[in-house]
Amino acid sequence: MKPVHDTPTKPDGTSPLLRVRNLVRRYSSGANEVVALSELTVDLERGHSLALVGRSGSGKSTLLNLLAGLDRPSSGSIEVNGRDLASLNRKELAAYRASEVGIIFQAFQLIPHRTALQNVELGLAFIGNGRSERTARAQAVLEQVGLGDRVQHKPDALSGGEKQRVAIARALVKNPTLLLADEPTGNLDRESTADIARLLAATRDSGISLILVTHDLDLAESLCETILELEYGRVVQRREAVR
């Protein structure tokens, strides 16, 4: 396995967007202790992409939840843009998610009784934008993902691929620094998977940093510079993808 070293600030004054150091997450399960992540250390440079692969239960989604500030580590540190997430209170973590992080879920997580436009507008609900600005930005990003003619459709009138496009639009509408994608093609057919892969590639190429959780090694290799394979909460292999 390629060793992971601490990465200081570079000579040009920049530092990694994401710095994870000795990250541990333990859970209690009855009388037993489950170690979901163990001493994980990794950096993500600004504008770069990282894939997390491995079997179910390897710690991939646990790590994503920690990076999103939805959970707290048992020990270790996570710094995003120079801020240690452990130092943020609940309100500050909510603001961090609202402004800096876009999250794409495998199961879409759309509100059934709201239109595609309204679902995407929710991505701006906690940032303080006015209603007209939220609507204009949501409309623009839906057109960007190829759903300009579907903005008034509710989720039950959309295909699986279209639902995921709405979910991606909701994540992108806030112009996040970091995009977290948790099995974004896991519920899609081959054609829709290819469409979403192209959309994520365009997002990555726009300069947004991407962390992708996937069982699909081909998808990981096509989208990400670095691939980490996790097993029982540890990095067992790290390699650079050839693209």
C-alpha cells in the first residue's frame, strides 16, 4: 500500500481542501464495540477527486457522514478549508453543510409532493437567498443538468436517472466547495449510470472537489484521480487512477 504522509502547506501557500488525520469512529453495539473507521489519514487537494471503494460495512458511508458533519469522530481530526469540524457547534455544522458541502444520495432523498424546481430550491433554503433568486438559480442548474423541460414535474413523474439529476442539481445549486456522492448510480440502469457519470465528470472538471463512494470500480477509475480501498475501516490499498 502506498504510504500516506502528512501534507504541509505547499510552497505556493496553498493547502489541501480536506485534511483527515488519524480518524477513528467507534460504535457500541450491545456489549460489543464496533470500529467503523480506524486511524484513517488522507488529504484531498482543491479541485481533485477521490473515490472510496470496498465492501458494505468497510466504513465508506461512515466516513462520508463524518465529512458532512452529520456525525462526529471518536478521535482524530477533520479539517475542511482550514477549519476543524470538531470545533464547530451544531448550528455552525449546519451552516457548513448549507454553504460548503453538496451531498448526493443513492436513494435521491427528494420530497415527493414538491416539483423538481422546488426540490432544488431547498438546496438554498438555509443560505438566506430571496425567493426570486432561489428560483432563478434552481431553474438555471436544472437546465445545466438537462432537465429544463421537467422543472414542474414531481418525483413520481420522473425516471430514476432524472431523479438523480434533480438530486445532483440540488447539491450543485449552492456552488459547493466539496461534493460528496454516496453510491450516486447504485439504483440506476446502465444508460442512466453513463449519463450521471458524464454529469459528475463535468462537475469535477468545473473545479469542485469530489469524493465518491461506489461499488463500481469502473466509475471510480473514470471519475477520480485517487482511489482508496477500505476494509474493516482501514485503508488497505491506495492507488492513482490512470485517466
